[in-house]
Amino acid sequence: MRRSSSSLNQMLAAFNSQVTENSVQAPPPPILGEEITHLIHSKHPLTEVTSPDLFTCAGCKEYGAGKRFACQQCDFQLHQFCANSAPLLMNHPLHAQHQLIFHPKPKQGGIMPWPRCDICGKSSKGFTYRCRACSFQMHPCCALLSTQINFPIHPHPLKLLPPSNTAGDMICGECKKLKRSGRMYRCTVCEYHLHAVCAKTLVNGLHDNGITAPEKPSVLGAAARLASQVVIEFIGGLIEGLGEGVGEVLVQNIARARCSRNRRIRE
């Protein structure tokens, strides 16, 4: 494959400059590998880079760290597995009954703004594997998971529970949260549980680089908060308006009573 020597030299020069400015806590130099041309970013070549910093994949729109394919002329970056996504998955352990077809764009329409991944429960905003026979879909990152995994911080194998067997009393051993969308793993020996969305850190590079994924704001949560505020303000204004009306009625009644009493006195 063709390698762009000027772009690689620019990256190494930028790193050397950073080392000179801060020689005490300089980050490790990026490791450069092969160069490819990808369909969704054909105007520039993409170089395989290994770097510990957090990034957002331009393909699946999910976080990543470590290995990736990055453009040296703009800010375009892809997970390594997204860049090498197979066009078709057959007999996948997470959906063995049907074939899964790769789609570069999400399926839109319906009530929800973005469809949900059936494994991690997060929105599918980019690269997706979808089933034509049913509504199943999942991220390329989730496709790297399986029905049984080994998590580095737990000594026993973890088995994926059925979608219907994710009771609300199962606390995730990684994020310590009780309820979260998506599937859940359970230890085959003890009562350790792990959300599938937390298990994704094993394959997207975050765990290996000691990074905790930042929580993205929920669109539905923000909409609910905005709707609640609008309702509260509307009710407050309505009560205030009613209060003013009641006050005016009381003043008018008091004035009428005084006039009636004065007439009786005169008579």
C-alpha cells in the first residue's frame, strides 16, 4: 500500500516538538502502521495509528482508544475494527439464526430519533450490523463480543444473559449501577454481573489504556427536563393569573359591601 512520507514526518515532528516543550511528562509517540483508503473517506488515505488518547470513531460514533486508522490531513478517525468491518456476518454467536449485513448509515424513522443496539442498548448513529429477517441490530464494536467472555478484573468466565433475564436487582461490578439499557453478563461461578456496554471497553481500547468513557447527555433526558420546566412555568403562570383574578374579585366584593353599608346608614 502507498505510504504518505510527508504526513508521517509531520506527525513525528509534532511529537518531537511536544517532547521538547514538556520533556518530563511527554506522551508516548504514536506508533504508525499500514496505510489504507476507506470508502467513506476516499479523499485522504488513512494511516494505522496506535495512541492512548480518547477519540470518537467517525464510523460508529462510539468512543475508542489505542489502535485506529487516522487521517493525517484532517480529524477523521476510525476504530480498527470499523475500518475492517466485514460486509456480512453469518452464524454470529449473538444472532446465529440470521445473517447480519453491514450498513454504513443508521436506519432512521419511527418514534425514536436513533435505533437502539440490541446488545449494549445505546443509540446506533453510524456503522451498524442489521438483520433483514428481524429488527436485530448491533454496533461493530458489540459484534466483537460473544456469549461468553473473560473480563480482566474478574477471575471467572462471564456468560451473556437472555434479553428477558436482566432483572433490576443486578448491580454491575464495573460501573456499580443498578439499571442500564442493554444486555448483561453474569458470572458462571459467583454473583458477579457486568453490563454489555461496560464489557465494550475490552474491545474498544478504553480498558487497555485506563480510560473511563465520559457519559454522553441523554437526548430523551434533556427533552424530559425541558418539557417539565415548560409545564412548571405554565402552571406557575396559570396559578399566578388565577391568584390575581381572585384578588380582584375580593377587592370588588369588599368595595360593594362598603357601598351597601353606607346606603343603609343614610337611610
